[in-house]
Amino acid sequence: MISSRLGRLGCVMLGLAALPLWGEQEHSSAPHSIQEGTTFLVRLEEKLDAGRLQPGKRFKAKLADNLVGADESRLLRGSRIKGHVSAVGDGLHPRLLLSFDEIETEHGWVPLMATIIAIPGEHGLQVSGEEGDIERQGPNQRHDGGIDSDGSRGLNIAAAAGAVGALFGDRRLELMRGTMLEIRLDRPIQIP
């Protein structure tokens, strides 16, 4: 009787020990999904001007290329995407933080959680931080310490001109309609 109880207890313990492994397997190979960490391009469908935006403003984008999962699940190019502006900063250091909410599939809308990692083709803009803040690129911070070619210390005219230009230059942050954004999935997209 004691040995049969120990046998049942052993089976239960073995089953409980295998439970975490079963959960990991289900999570990593979820059917009909696009994996977390996948990067892809989206195209903005409207102009976003940091000087005129408020947090909460909704925006639209479209998938720039077909997106294919490990099990051949796919989202087609042109699938619509909805998002909203999370934060806006204007002034000397304009910035814009965009959040993605949903993406359209053949069977309806599903949640989309992603972070902007790059803005290909836009040389005046950069993405910084882990949250994907879009910022206007600052002037080149590298200079030679103000040493002229003859070895004397003096005002480096090029550095001064660059600093003045940065102070009074165009500091607007605008994303035009059609701007491409490279984004990375923070969570898998479950395709119904």
C-alpha cells in the first residue's frame, strides 16, 4: 500500500516537473503567429508634426512588405495598422514616441505591440532609447579641442559655426506621409 502511494506520488511529481517545459514549448511555437523580435517595415499614411500633435492622437500606417511566420502564416503587404502618439516633445530637443495598437488580418484586427528601431532613408532623424523615441539628429559633437593648424589654441571657427547653426537651425520634427519606419515586435502577433 505504501509503495503504490509512493508510485502515484512519483507520477504526480513527474507530471508537475514537466509542466513548465510544456508551457515553454507552447509559447515558443504558437501556431499561426509572427514571432517576437521579428523586424519589418511600415509606411505612415499621414503626416505627423511634433509641433502640432498631442499625446493620444491616433495615426494610421500600412505594412510595407508581406510578413511571413515560421508556420507560413502571413500578413499581406498593405495590411492596415492603427497606433497612437504616446509622447511629444517640442522645442530645442523635439521628440516623438509612437505606439502601435492593432494590425488588420484577413480575419479581423489583432493586437500589435512593437517598437520603432530605425527610420530608413531619413538622415535628419534618429531613434534613441529602448522605447523607440524619434528625435531630430543633433550636430556632430566631435571637435579637435580648438587647436588651429599652426598648433596655437584658438577659436575653432567651424565648431562655432556648427553650434550657432544648431541653435538657430530648423528644429522641427515632422514625419511626412509615406515615411518608412522599421519596427520590431515586442510580442508575437497571433493570426486568427
